[in-house]
Amino acid sequence: MNQRLIITLLVLLFLAGGTYLAIRYAQGYRVNLSNQVVEGTGLLVANSHPQGASVLINDELKTATDDTLHLTPGNYKVRLEKDGYKAWEKQLQIKSELVTQTNARLFPAAPSFSALTYNGASDITPSPDGHKLAFKVATGSAETKYGIWILSLDENPLRFSSNAIQIAIDEPSIAFSKAQLFWSPNSSEILAYFNENRAYLLNASNPNKTQALVNVAFQLPSLVQDWQEQLGLEQQKRLAKLPIPMQEIATASATLLYFSPSEEKLLYTATASATIPEKLIPPLPAINAQTQERNLKPGSIYVYDSKEDTNFLVVEDAFSPEDLDEFIQKFTPPPLKTEVTPGSPEPVIETTPLNQPVLEVLQNLQAQYSPVYSHHRIQWFPDSYHLIITEPDRVCIVEYDGNNKVAMFTGYFLEQFTYPWPNGQKLVLLTPLSPSSEVLPNLYALDLE
């Protein structure tokens, strides 16, 4: 009887000990043979798109993506390399029992270049949902091509020709190629604006028959006010997801507010000195450990991550005081009327009769869709993890914390225009491929895969 009890106790002890060791092993504890001690390790998940990149830790080849490595706590230089792609490198902090991911997007070293239009293109106007580009054709091709075109940025395997359709043709009575274009907030219509006495609302998905169109100039004040209400409500809903101190900073000390597609990050320009308080949300065990900047400087561009309560400097001294004054007047949202949280009732947007020229209001509304309409400098990449930076002679992509900036295009392009495909696989540019004035500018796609 005693022998059976002893055996039972030994089995239980063995199972308990094995379970304990398995748990500690899963938590990252390993035997350090050199020091003859058991010490905690952290997990480095080396993942990349595309996969198959070499993983170098402190310049020593360890494995290939995707893979998981157990590392002792500390700071490491992690570098990913793959033939045909630009290298990725970052200093990462490994903490005991915690997981750190690379989440690396590798971009091609020599991306392919293909034409999207062939008859010329001007005044490129992205839709608010990011899935379409409106543009005009006015010179250099058959007159039947003159007018307004829509280029779909959605992949369509059933469409073997260009994704561009002509929705309005220039006619003697209406030269649509001379109108200014403004998208409706839901991306379903385009306002072809000539002046306060002449404007037409066009279906953005199908050709519009000129004889069936009605001049909507008399409706512009109410139409614009309705668009203001829609955009104002959407922006206030996004702001309400931020911690309250950050809501106050965004509406009182910042302008040019652009949320990422995931709506978890905010790209903004500081208009006044301010400090973002620490610990606006309960601390998370593992966050982006890159250097933050929570002291805001007027004219500089930042990204705030509401999920991790981190703030990163993207471009220092991006704008002059004169530019800031203009941006503040045009683009700063009104403060929330009350403290609003995501679960509370929708905020009420108070509108007032238009006291500005309709054209100016339309331009200011459109600037809320994308930085393409305001400063051209920086816009979100569709993955919400990268930013597109447009410089005078090149286009770069950088991670939202300012790391891994890579030049994707170097050369001549017009209107500082670049725009991403919704799935992030391509980048659209407007260029004649030559500074010569005899060559028509067209839209081209850079393949990022």
C-alpha cells in the first residue's frame, strides 16, 4: 500500500514538474549552457512580405522568414534581405516572455512600370474611398476622347482592357474638360463645377448623357452644406475614438488630420506647442519601442497610434508659419461639443449658412479626403503601417514610426501626384516620362510586389 502511494505521488510530481517546465519553456525560458543558468528569453517573430528573406541578427545570419527566434532580452539590430528587394533594418528591443514582430514589408529594388492611360491626363482627383481616380483629357488625342474619365483602382480579372471609362464627353454646349471636379463624400458622384451659375452632378460609374443633365447651380448651397454635415460627422466619429486629451490636442493644437485606413492611427500637423500626456490608455505589454516624440513643435508632422498610445515624429519643420495660418483657417475641425466616447450617442454637427464662396468651400471639403488635396507631402499607404512621402524629384515609402524609408521612384513627375492602389500592390504616378513639353503626361503604375 505504501509502495503504491509512493508511486502515485512520484507520478503526480513528475506530471506537475513536466507541466511546470512545459509552461516555462513556452514562456521562453531556456538553459544557458555557458552560464549554467535558466534564464528568460523573448520571442522574435521574423515575418515579412514576401516571405523567404534572410534574417540577420547583429549582422549574423540566423534563419529565413517567416520564423520565430528565442533571444535573451536586449537590443538587437535586425536586418532582412531578399534578392530583388530593398533591405529592411531596424533596432528592436526584446523583452523577457514577450513577443516582438518585424512585420516587414519588402519593396522591389527595381519595380516594373506600366501605363494606365494613353490619351493624356490632367487634374487627377482621387475619390474619398480611394478606389477611383477622376481625370480630364483635353489635348493631344481625338476630340471624342476629350472630357472626364474615371480610372478604377480595383482589380477586375474580367476586364482585359484599361480600367478607365469616359463618363462625360466634351460637346460644343458643355466642355467638361474645363470644369473643376469635386467628389461627393460617398464617392458615387462627381460635381463638374464651372462657376457659381453652372455646375453638373455626374454619375461616377457610367457614361452621362449631356442632354439629360441638369444645371444644379441653384442647389449648390444646400448640396455643399449636406456634404459638410456628412464629412463633419464622420470626422467627429473618428476623433471620438481617441483618448480625450488627444481629442483636445487634435482640435486645438493640430490641423490636416488624416486617419489611417484602419482608423487606429492619426497623421497630423502640429499648429502650436503641446505635450501629449503619458499613459492615456492602460499600458500594453508589448508596443512599438522606437523613439517617440510627445512634445509637439508647430509646423512638424506626426503620427499618433491610438491602439498603443505612441506618437512619432515624421517630418520636422515641414511647414512655415504662413502655411500653418492658412491651414488652420481652412482645415482645422471644430472641437467636440461634449466628451464623446465610441459607445456614446453620435455627436451633433452644428452647421451654419455658407459665408464663403462655394468654390472655396468645395476645395476645403475635398482637402479633408486626402493630403493629395492639401499639402501633397505625406499620405497613408493602405496597410496603415506605411506612409507615402512625395518629394520634388522622388517618391518614398516609410514606416509610420519614421524607419525604413525607401525611394520607390526617382525622376520627373507632375503635380507632385502619387497615389496608392487600394490593395497596396501598385503606386500611381502622373508623368510624361520626359521633361519635354511635347510629351503628354499619362498615369503610370509602379508595381510594388
